[in-house]
Amino acid sequence: MPSLLRRTAAIVIDWLLCVLIAGFFADPVRSGWPPVVVLILEYAFFIGLFAQTPGMWLTRIRCVSAADGGRIGVFRAFLRGLLLALVVPPLLMDERRRGAHDRVAGSIVLPVPNS
């Protein structure tokens, strides 16, 4: 299982990217919602199609299906991102470090295997 430090670093990197992107079409300082919407869409796209966000790629972790280790798809990744944006689900972890957002989406975060 990846450490909480790696998972936290990945979300911080992704959040900073989302704030920068949201700055192109909104003022993230005045309105906090645009970066949140960008984060949810980022998760849907990157995790759904590639099993990693840019932050996950940099920290060498991936988010895959807990059932078969494959990609979770755009819809489940969108659901996972939406729940992650609520902040509370990541705090409710089980023994496998799966937050409520991972359990609902049927996903698990794993280290990228060494090649």
C-alpha cells in the first residue's frame, strides 16, 4: 500500500494544477468552486482512462479496480472524485487504506510496479 505521504503529495499536486487551470476561466481566490469542479473532472478523465492523475504519476501510485486491477472507467472515477471533494470520505479508511470514496467506487490505490 502506498504511504499516506505519497497519497497526500499526489492530491496536493493535483489540487495546485486544478487551481492553476481554474485561474484561466475564474478567480479561484474569490470562488472556491471552480478548482473543485476541475479536480472532479480531472479525476474522471485521468483515473478513468489512465488509472493515474498527474499527481499520482509523479508520486508513482495508481488507482485501479479493487476487483480485477484494471481501470475503473470514467463514471466510477467521476464518482470517486465527487466523493473525494467532500473531504470526509478519505478520512474514513479501512485496514487496506481505502477511503469511503474508494469503497463506493470499487477502487484501490496501489504503488506503480517497478519495471
